[in-house]
Amino acid sequence: MNAENKFQLMIWAIVILAIMNISTLATIMYRKYHPEKSVTVSDQKRLDADSEKFSGGFFCDKLNLNGEQMEKFRNMCHVFRPQARDITIELAQKRVQLLIEMSGSGIDTVRLNALSDSIGQLHTDLKKVTYRYYLEIKTICDTMQQIKLKELFGEMFTNDSQYGFQGNGGQRGMMPGR
């Protein structure tokens, strides 16, 4: 091989490497500013339905809150809803990651354990945020409203249908207190 052919071969190698570097950098920049959305349309619809179900209007109607109670409730809601929404979205993302990892060809049980642990922790965090919200609402309710509040939250705390288990939750599908 003569010197001219070697020189042309080196030029082509440099051009190919430059194109690969540019495309890699472009991909990194695109992913940074356009992250993939892990929450599916059906997940978002379920989140919106849950959000609507436990909205201020829902509680106002079901608990028959007066104006003063409703104002206090709105303040509580402004703290709770963003926290619960963020945790719920993160839970959905972790579940998708878990499914992807489980269905892949090279299964990493360490990663599966870490994802499972983080899902458990997020679920714990969501229940804590929710019970604190419940206790706050309970402080503004009279005795009859507290009974209704318990019924409303009963579904949230005992129903696992969102995880694919139909029924009322609890042991053998029974809600506590029934």
C-alpha cells in the first residue's frame, strides 16, 4: 500500500470518527433537553381520575364542608396534592423500569432488588403523606364529617386494584370494619 492510499484511509477514518462523535454529542444533548416520558397515557388518565376523585369539590360535596372548612381544606390540599402527584408519578416510572429490567435478556437481580426497594420506599412515603393529609382534614371536621371522611379514605388505604388486584383490599378482600 503506497503512502497516498494510507493518507486517504486515515482521512476517511478521521471523518467517520468525527461523524460518530458529533452524533453521540447530539444524542446526549437531545436526551438532556427532551427526556423520555415514562408515564403512559393510561397512567396519566388514572392519575387525573384519582386527582378529580379527591379534589376539593369532591370533598366539599361528600363532607358537606362549610365555607371556613373549605378554605382550610384548600390550604391543606395545596400542600398534599403536589407531593402525592410527584410520588405517584415516580412510582409509575419505577414500575416501568422494573418491568423493563425483568423482561430484558441480561437480568440484573441487584438492580431489580434496588428498584423493588425504591418502590417500597415511595409507597411508604405516599401512605405517610396521605395519612398526614387525612389527619389534617379530620381536625376541621365535626363528628359526622369524620365518619364520612373515614369512608372516603378507606378506599384509598385498602384498595389495591390499581396494582391489578381486584376487590376491596385488606385480608381476603374485606375492608376493615365491615
